[in-house]
Amino acid sequence: MMRYILVLIIAACLLSINVNAQTCNNLGQNPGTAFPVCGTDIFTQGSVPVCGGKTVPGPCPNDVLTDINPYWYKFTCFSAGTLSFLISPKNGGDDYDWQLFDVTNKNPADLYTDVSMFVACDWSGEPGNTGADATGTSLQRCGGLGVPLFSSMPTLIQGHHYILLISHFAGDSQSGYTLTFGGGTTSITDPLDPHLLAARAACDGTAISIKLNKKMKCSSLNADGSDFILLPAIANIVTAAGVGCSTSFDMDSVVLKLSSPLPPGNYNITVKTTENLLDNCDKMLPSSDTLHFTVYPLIPTPFDSIARVGCAPKVLRLVFRDPMKCSSIAADGSDFAITGTSVVKIDSAAGICDANGLTNIIEVKLTAPIQQAGSYKIQLITGSDRNTIINECGKETAPGASLSFTTKDTVSALFSTHIKYGCDTDTILYSHDGRNGVNNWTWIFDSSTNSTEQHNTLTYSIFGQKNAALIVSNGTCSNTATITLFLNNALQAMFESTPVVCPGDPGIFIDKSSGTLNNGWTWNFGNGNISTLQSPPHQFYPSSNSIHDVAVQLIVSNSIGCKDTVTHTITVAGNCYIAVPKAFSPNGDGLNDYLYPTNAYKATNLIFRVYNRVGQQLFETKDWTNKWDGTFKGNPQDPGTYVWVLNYTNIDTGKRIELKGATVLIR
């Protein structure tokens, strides 16, 4: 009853929070603006406004899990291994929960709906320190009291991107916590040193755009631009703004505004030695790191560059030196025309536009991929919007310019095989025709890459299923093909036979040989008869007063001349009449030393028991060849009469038979 009341209270709290929660707008309080993490830092977080309440999917179907008063932290795995971290509440009575997501190639907001992004979690209802460490025994800790506060350490994948949610189940602000990383084998500390990567002046010379080689802290950038020096100092740097810093903690691009336009010419932008522009691990941008850039005359941007054309292209990417106005691009693609080896029609065109409506890349989409080799030209023309394309400074690129590109044929990796069968080994020739300019072959035989030749010959001494795959390329286009072959010419002679042949009964022989190429059988039955039939006739053997063994041989052959031989021994019995002796003398002279049912070759489900005169069972067996030696518990029994009972089923008739009798033990 108490547990039921507790569940109702928790459910009511969750409902209240979801109804009253506010949208999290502060940086770090939603996945898209997560704090960038360096593994060497300690993150100290104070209380935050009440917000959140979105459901978080995961491995806990019986719990309603939500991001209450959340903070989010993002990091990249630079070296694969296990992740360990510790969340320590400032108030030891606070209950913090967490969940880790893999957001590689995903929109961070998708973690609210995509359960496949789950990595690890701990939603324990207990207060105190929590996290992931070596004491954890599971990656999944669902909600409830008594749930351990530490999960096992998740294994991170090199190059993957992750986001950590820290949530606090409370109706008011968090009291705060510290977050530290360490103890695992992974590395989430970026080893790359920061540097200037590229610089470009606006076409009117009033601003300089600087590209960095990695993300840097927005907070470390001086808004007055004093982190940088312009040489020659024809104009002053008056402001600096990190691109995207209004919605993020870090940036990889900076825009410097100048006091006056720069005239055409060559310039340098240098990092000032007394300033500290820092990456997320507090590595400083090197002093005197310098980039060269050119301010061009206020002229139209040339139509001069096309990205590498891949296999069967359906989109052509045009790259421009200066940002172009997206509004100047005719959406129907009529700013461009394509001529060449085959007819190519344009479907549409669009830029990859930034917030200012500018782009350095225009994608021209074709109505169908170009699948054959050829030479082509894409030409700039006046489009349906009555202009070509216009750069950020309003200068239109003149029509008539063109760019050349080539395409290659698509390729097929389909290959031929030829099998040469043998008795001990089979040989397979794998071959590719090399058409459409294929000049690279990667063969994979039974899961191991072992050839880059166009033609391959493999010999197999173990028959059965063989797998082969081929990846081909002509330097632009590639293709893969696989095949499964079965070498079914393994030959093995085998047969089943009657193990014991009684006088007057036939011996029956059934071929069990394997190998689909079988076409010959030679039987030698050891009674003077032979047969070349797969199912030979029943065989009879002359009667004899003694038991003797006969060797029966089968030779099988196939269409390519291979042979295999097997020999089995059958027993020819002199007598198959089941009887129990009237007397026996267990004196060790080798004559009539045991009591047992003789010649029970045709008996199945046999039970033989021996009793003394007072009805005590002295012996029992289900194997007629297991004989009573006249002892009980190792002690020789007295001479006299002993009763026996024999039960068995006759193999020929299926009839159950019971025999009783008495035998005299003679000493």
C-alpha cells in the first residue's frame, strides 16, 4: 500500500513539473547549446531557473524520464576507451540524474525522439554523488529508490560526438554541483593546437573574416578586436564578433569590422602577443600567428571553380571566392547551361546560404545522374530572373564564362568464376573483365582481404561453401559484388548394415555415401557375391556352428574418377535361438563359467534377473552379453538352484516375451 502511495506521489510531481515547466532558453540548457567539454576541466554549476520537462527516451520503459532543470555538455572522443565521470552535488541531499547520448551525424534535438542515441544512464532516486566508474555493473540504471548511483563506464568510439544530460528532479532551482572527468581510458581532450586557418576581406574592404582551425571560447574574444593586428595599418580594427556566439559557447570564425574600407592590395592579419584567445581546453592561439589576404578591386566575382565531380553526379557544386547573394540565384537553374558528350538537363539550383543570405557554394541539381564517361562544360548565362549571379557587393558576374569537367563510366564488379574439380583439391579461377576503365580491384575471400589482382586462382583442400567479394573502382566510380559457391564434390563412402546375421536371415546393406557427383558403387559382401547397385540385394551367409566375422567393402566413385572406400565388419552367428543354461560352474576353468541368455541377437529391451531361493535379487542386466559370475556383492554364492526371469521383445515379430526358469550353480 505504501509503495502504491509513493508511486502516486511521484506521478503527481512529474505531472506538476510538466505542466508548469518553462522552455529552457539559456545557453547550456538545451542540447543545441550544450557546454563544450574538455576532459581536463572541472565544471562548477550553480542553481538554474526552473525549466525543462521534455520526455527523454531510453531503456527504462516503466519510468517517465524528463530533463528537469537540465544542463547539457558536449564532447568528442579523440581516443577510444571507457568514460568515467563524477557529479558531486553541493548539497549532499540533492538527487541528480544523468543520461549520455551519441549524437554523431544526428541533430542534437533528435535525442528527444531517437532511442538509438542512448549510451548510458543513471536515474536513481537516491541523493549523493553519481556518475560512471569501475564500481558500476550496468549501463542502465532506471528510476527508483535503492538503485545504485553509479553505472558502469560506457565505451566511447573514436571520432564520435556525445552529449551528457544532467537533470535535477526538484520543484525549484538546483543547488549546484561539480562535474569532473577522469578514471577511464578514453580521451575527450582535443590534442589539436589552435591556429589561424584562413582570412578573407569583404569585397568592399570594410570587414575581415577569419577562419580558425578549431572551436575557440567566445568569452576569450575581445569585442574591440584587440586580439588582432592589421598590417599595413591603413585602417583600425574597431570590433570583433564570433560567428554563432549568440547561440553557442564557442566559435570557429571571427568577423573584424574596420574603421574605413581597405583599398585593393595585400595585407596580413596577426594574433597580438599580449592577448589570450583560448580553445575549450584553454590552449592559447599562438602569438604572431599570421595570415595573408588580398583585397580585390570592387569587381564581379569570377566564375572559376567547380568541386571534384564524383561518380554518376546528380549535383554539381560551384565554389566562389566571394560570398554570393542567394537571392540572385534562379531557383530553376536557368543561370547555367551544360553541354558535352551527352545531353544533360538542369533541374534546379540553390546556395548553401548563411543567416545573411550569402553563400560561397551553389549546387546545381541535374534531372538525372550522368552515368557515362564524357567531357562537359557548365556555362554561366542570364537566367529567368534576368541576371546571372551577384556577389555580396552587388557586382554581377558577366555571362559567358564556363568551367570544364569530366565524368567516368559507372562500373560493375560482377565477376566470373570457373571451377576445376579434383579428388583432393578444387581450384577456382576468379576473374573480372576490367571494363569501363576499372583499374583497382580488392578481392575478399572468406572474410579476409588477400588480393588486388584482376584475376585470381585459389586452391581449396577443404570442400564446402566458399564466399568471395570484389570491390572495383576506376578512380571515380566503384561497385561491389559478392558470390557464394559450394564445392560439393567431396566424396565419402559410407553404409549401414545388419550388425549380426542369424542363420537363414538376410544381411541388409544401405548406402549412406555423400557426394552429389556419385555415379558408381562396387560392393563386396564377403560371401562370394559382389554388386554394382546403389541399393544391393539382401545377402545370405552359410550356417556355421561358430560365430565369425565377415568384412564387407563398398567402393564409391564419381564422374571425375575419384574413389573412396569403406569396410565394415558384420557378425555371422551360428545360432540365434535364445536360451538360458540349466547349469553353470563359475570355477574359472573357462568352461560354462557364467549364467546369461545365450544368442540373444534378436532381442531388444531385454532385462535378465537372477534370484536366490528366498526371492532376493542377486543380479540384473539389460545387456545380454553382461553375464552373472555367481557372486553377490563380491561374495561367491553357495551351490544350489537359482531362479531367473528373462523379458525381451523379439525384433522380427515385435512380440514381448517373458521366460522363467531355474539354473543349478555347481562348484
